[in-house]
Amino acid sequence: MIYRQLTNETGDTFPDFEDVGAKWNERAEYVAAYPDVRLGVHRDHAFAIMLEPNGPERTVEHIHLYYPVPDADESLKMRNTQLWKTVFEEDISVVEEMQRGRHAMGFDGGRLSPVMDSPTHGFHDWAAGREA
């Protein structure tokens, strides 16, 4: 609930998607679609991240940004791209450290937290119920 619309030096912003309500003025939604798609939805742009497993130790992220109009301001688009690149790059070391930790001799497989890992639990439950 803390989304702040990006502006340039003169205060310009991206146009909003059509028919967005006032609740989106300072709100965004981030959705994980099992197991390899992440979506971010904002009043004035959206992103999709597709995770491509490239072996047991490597994943490639494909990130796409979408705007409500095809001719959105190029300088704002570049600024927004850099902002999200910085945010997404902050996660890389965290994920890499977690992966290294999974290789530790004392790691027993971990535990799911009922609060933080409900999407993961949901995916595992769905996968376990599928026929091979």
C-alpha cells in the first residue's frame, strides 16, 4: 500500500490504465503464479517476470514492463526500467545465499511458515494432488 507514482524532473507521470479506481493511487499488487511467473500491477504500469530454470543451480529471469499507452514517455520508461532493475538486483544476493544455504550439511529441508509461505504450501499441495 505504498506505491508512489514515478515522476520526471517536470512532474510528468505515466498515464493510468483505463478505469482504475482511487484505491490504486498508492497501491500495487504483486502476484506469484506457480511456479515461475511473477506479476506486478500498478496504476500506470505492470511487469511480468518469467523464471527460466537453466539447470539445478541456475535460473534466468526474463522481465517485461508494460504501459497503458504505446507511446509512453521514453525518458520515464528508462527511469522506471532502472528503478525496477535496482529493486530486482537487490534480490539476487539473497536468493543466491539461500541457495548456498540449502547445500549446507546441516540443512534438513527447511520448514514452511504458515504466514510467510502459504503460496509455496498451496503450490506443493496442488502439485502433490496431480496425477503423474
